[in-house]
Amino acid sequence: MSRAAVTWHPPSLPTSDGREFPVRHAWCVGRNYAEHAREMGVDPERASPVFFSKPARALVHADSVAYPPETEELHHEVELVVFLASGGRCLSPEQAAASVFGYAVGVDLTRRDVQSRAKQAGQPWEMSKGFDQSGPVGLIVPSRDWAPAPESTIELAVDGRRRQAARLGEMIWPVPELLAALSRTVTLEAGDAVFTGTPAGVAALEPGERVRAHVEGLPELDLTIAAA
């Protein structure tokens, strides 16, 4: 029996120097800012980070994303996103830092009502995070041109009103330590994207609203929430 050939191309995202970054997988961490942990009802005392994932194709670079189906509570979570040029297992923080290709600002869109129902039922909540277009990101800036500094600001505004604001130094797990911790659980590889957590201030979005996400020194992400 003959089988038709399967052709697949990894999704790719644009970089600030005109290249394309092929995305293999997207990893995310929950509650990496103390104030956000508190607003989610969790003790922010430093403990092992909690990781989850999104499909690679959930990451998009676009000026508009569609309001997803089967939710009435779509939340924004602005994050610094790290993109890897190499990887490995059980990396040291120094090895993890050396594996970085570049950085971008991103938004982890979350169907909060779907997530809450799943948690209450003791069920997986993948579909609250991994739906279509749930990871919009800005242009990726290579690590030779930008690196996160503790004083760098991270912010998100909706229709011109600021909702989230913090400094990268407020992360419970800084980028090198976060990547090293993730590498003890999974093998990191070139093409991986890692969302590094969101500050306090997450809230609901409505169709028609304009979202501006910003990390100091990186290209801004400016998009509109379109109707479903």
C-alpha cells in the first residue's frame, strides 16, 4: 500500500534583522512574579516553578487575533519570551544563558473560565492555554542586540489604559535559572520558545479592544482583539 507523502513546515516568526525563527515548541511558566501569584491566590514563596506548554502554531506575529470560541473570559498575560538557538538536558544557568537566540515581548492569552472549570473538576487545562493564536509575540531581537536587565520594564495597556506593569528584576526565577530548571524536566532544543511569566494585573479582554504589550528595549506588540 502506497502512502501519500506528508509535507510539514515548522511555523516561523520574524526577527528584527529580517530573518525567520522556526518554532519547535513553546514552554510556559506559571506564577513567576510574586504579585501575580498572590492575585491568583497562591503563596509566592520561592518553590519549584510550574511549567506547561502551548503548540508551536499558537505563536503568531499579527496585528489582530480572533476572540476564541467557548469562552466569556479571555485574559491577557504580558510576558518576556525567550527563543533558543541550542539546548540540552540538566543545563547550568550559564549554559542556559548561552543557549539563547533572542527575546521578544509576548502575550499568553488565557481562557480563564475554561481554566477555572478544569481546575475545579481536577481535569487538565491545556485547552485554556493552547488554542489558536493564543501566543502573539513581537519581533524577536537577537541576544547580541538586547539582553534582559533587572530594571527593564514590562507593561501591557488596553485601549491606552495600563493594566500590567513591573520590572524584569521582579521575576522569582530569572531567565538563566528558569531555563536551567526547565532543562531538568525536558530536553531543550533549538527552536524552543519559553514564556517567562506575567506580572500582576491580568484581566479580561473584549472584541474590538487594542492591546499594546511592551518590554523596555524590545519592539512593541500592538494588536486588536477581533470578533470570533
